[in-house]
Amino acid sequence: MKKSFNLPVVLTAAAAMALATYSCNNAGNSNQQKEDSTKTEAMEMPLNGAFQNHRDSVPSKQQYDAPLFVLSHDYPTTETPVNNPSWQQALNGQPISDKNTMAYMDSLKSYVAPNLLPFFTDNKNWNAAQHGWYHEPWMGSQREAILGAYLGNGNPANMFKTLKEDEAGYAVVLYDPTAAYTVGQIWGKTGQKVNLANDASQFKEGSVIVKLAFSNVNFPQWPVLKDALTFDVYDTIPTKENPKKGYQMRKVSFFQMDIIVKDSKTSPKTGWVYSTFVYDKDAKGNFWDKMVPLGAMWGDDPNVISPIKPPYPKLSETVINPKAPFYSKETLGWGGRLSGPNDGAVAQQAVNIDSPNVVYNNLPLSSCMSCHSPSQDTFKSFLLPAPFPKNSDTAFFVYTPGSKNWNLWFRDLAPNEAFDAGQTSMDYDMVMAFKSIPAYLAAQPKPTTQNKMLRANIEATQRFRRHTTSQFWH
């Protein structure tokens, strides 16, 4: 295991995934004019910005009269053991399969509920630290000031049959105490140094990480979100509902929740089980009951070479809930592998790099675990089965589906097995590898060759995104 930390040539996760989900449309959106500078907000973050709470742009007291977001970063210094967890008990001693996956997911949902429900039921008084949750550092310049959410993936108009305008997704990631112990091992108490020695980036058994996802297109503009729980954010992206420019109070709808757990007993190959819940307006009960299972995965089924269109062969490491709402299954990943409506696993249009005359429309090209698998200390490989985009690209180029290069993204990597030889695995932690560490590195003032490479790579990606999307610009 490599013990040194090397500066990566990186892209941000939002930048990378946006490439897959947006076609060349609406290039004239006025928001992107505000980003003509090639500097990103992460690059402008001061060196002491590890634990910055949120952006400097904040609502007035007249706009929002409750406390603003506060980062939880007092990471535990001792491991919290998890013995005989309820999710394992839900399997009744059997291997996870289509027969017991929903019970496993229900148990996870029940496990996080006591300390997570206050986020929804009393959000204006919510404080993550008081409920035992922790956040990743170095994201302050990207977080809006109310929820502490940052832009994740989005969907272009018509990605879903019911979505008629471009949609942007916001994300909040929460680490439980067991998972936060590893965050603390990486960053320490100051966040000023990255430690990856001696498997510091490997999460302990029983670690639980929750990702909450919100859509900036709400009901009635997106009919599937009728009666969804809504929140305020303070951000710049206009919608048909709220077309005002600049920083405004804007409404977002809670529509996806991912719960991932380090469970090597259930998932001995990868060490993780990923589960996704989605909003179902037709489900009975309150907002929590309406978050229904989309599915779970614990591997990428490397032995299944799927076609690009249904019918798909049966998978043995992904289970999808057949009763999940239709919209949530429109963006499943390659061959029906797990991917939620916020996850950007479908390219509206892509070109085969090996056969440029072959153009794919609505190509499923990823999965939850596929996208997380390149998490390592240097961003040597892209998040998607594709080469890094070039400045001159006018299309999104991908490897041939099912080819040797493509299949690199669909391996069952062990937790400490890096995607690329000679790298250090970040144990499937996309947020740490593709957001926090790049932001930390970009903030370093010393103009090293590596920093210049980092900046050039981010800038190249931004130029490409300006051509392919109208979203995500502040």
C-alpha cells in the first residue's frame, strides 16, 4: 500500500457527472456568464477554509430568520464498534438476494431514522453535531448557506418523460460517528494535512454514510414531486418557477436518499452495500413513508456483459424494487444496475470513441458503485467509462460498452484495492476523493507544477461544461 500522498490532476465530481447528463443546449443561459473567469470557487478558498461553514453570500434576516448552516467537524478520535447490526439481522443468516434486500433496506432506514428525522421535521433548528452526524471538510465555498447543500448532479429537460426543463440536484452528505472516525483519520483536527498512510482512508465496519438529494424543479413543474417535502436554499440557479437572477431564496424538493454501509459480512467482495430510496407521491403515509426503496447493490456484476438496451440479463449483485415509481427507474445504470434519479448514470448523447460514427442516445453508462470505484488519491481515471474530456471535444466520448476498457469501471474492487495500479484507494468515498481533497489542493498557495496541472484540468472541464450545459453556474 502506497503511503505517500500525490497531488492529482482532478475534476470536481459535479463537473465530471454533469458531462454525462447534459446535451448541447441552452448555452446562452445568463448564469454561466458569471463564470467567465477560469478560477473556481474552490481555488479561491483561503488556506484556513477547511472548516468554513458556507459561502459568504447569505440571506438577510428578512429573507430567512433562522440559524444558518454550521459544519460538523469535531470528528471522533476513537472508533465506535458496531456489533450485530440490525441490517445484518434482517437477512436472517442468509446471503443478501432479491428475497431479503428490501428487508435489509428497511432496517437501514429504521436505523438512521431517530437521528435523521429532526433534519426534516425541525430543519430550522437542525444541528448535525447534536444528532451525531458529521460533514466533509473543504467544501465551504461550494455550500449554500441554509442547508449546507452543494450542487451535485442534474438532469436535462426530457431526461424523464415528466421533466420539461433543466433540473439541478443539491446534495447533503452525512457521516455517522463510525464513518466520521475515518474522516478524522484523514484530516485530523485542523484539516490542513491529508493523511492516507497505514490504511487511514479505510472505513471501519458498520460505517454508515447518508446522502440526501434535492431537486430545484418542484411540483407542478415536475409532477412526480407532488406533495414532496420542500426546503429553502440560497442560490443562483433560475427555474421556470423562480426565474430571478442572482442569489435568491429558492425552493427545492427532497426526492432521493442514499444509505451506504460498510458491511463486509454481507458484501465480502467490495465491503459495501449501497441502497437508494426515492420519493413516491402515490405511497401511503407521511413524507418518510413515501421514501420507498429503489434498490440496492453490493457489486457491479463484472461477469454480466449487459446490452445497452433492455431486455437485460439478470444481475446477481443489484436488486431493483419492481414497485418503485416509474420515473426513478428511467435513469437506472448500465444493464439495470442501481442508479437513482439524482445520480447522472445516463448520457443523453454519447459518441463511441472507437467508432465515432456510432452515437448513443440515452445511454446507461454507470452505476452507484461504478462511479465511486475510481476514488483514489490521484484522480487518474475518470468517474465514467470514458477518457478524460479534451478541451477540443464537442461531444462526450465513451468507450465501447462491454469492451475491455469499459469493463474497468465494472469490477468488484476490494475496499483497499485502488482503481489504478500504484494508487491509494479511498474506499469508494467519492466525496472525499473528488471534492474535499481537490478543494484542499486547489487552495494551496504554492504554485507548484502539480497545482498548475490541477487548475488546467479543472479549467478544461469547465470550458467543456459551458458547451454542454446551462446549469451549475454561480
